[in-house]
Amino acid sequence: MKKMNCFGDMCPVPVVKIIKELPKLEVGEALEVVTDHSCVVESIKDKFKKNNLEIEEVMNGVWEIKIYKV
């Protein structure tokens, strides 16, 4: 699983980074994105709703999002 640190990144920067990285993965592989902005979580949900997503708030204000390539 590839990991991407998006701490401090505001929209749309994380979404653009994900769009560039997803094609490099094999089908079924996941990209784990770590963010500290709730707006990023919502943007990822909207943009990648066709992908399998796992979203977990690991501590107050920090999310780990796994986006699986389909």
C-alpha cells in the first residue's frame, strides 16, 4: 500500500495528488491518504465515490483514507 501525507494541504491539492498517483497502482491496491482537514475528506468522498473507500478518524482532526483502485 502506498502512503501519501497530505497534512496541511488544502483542497484541491490532495485530490490532484491522488489523481496523479492512482494510475500507478494495480487494480485492488490501495492508496492511503493522511489529512488533517475535514474539507479534504469530503472532497475525496465526492471525487472518488466510485472507488472503494475506507475512512477513519484516527485522532481528533486526523483522518486516514484508503482509496482502492477499481
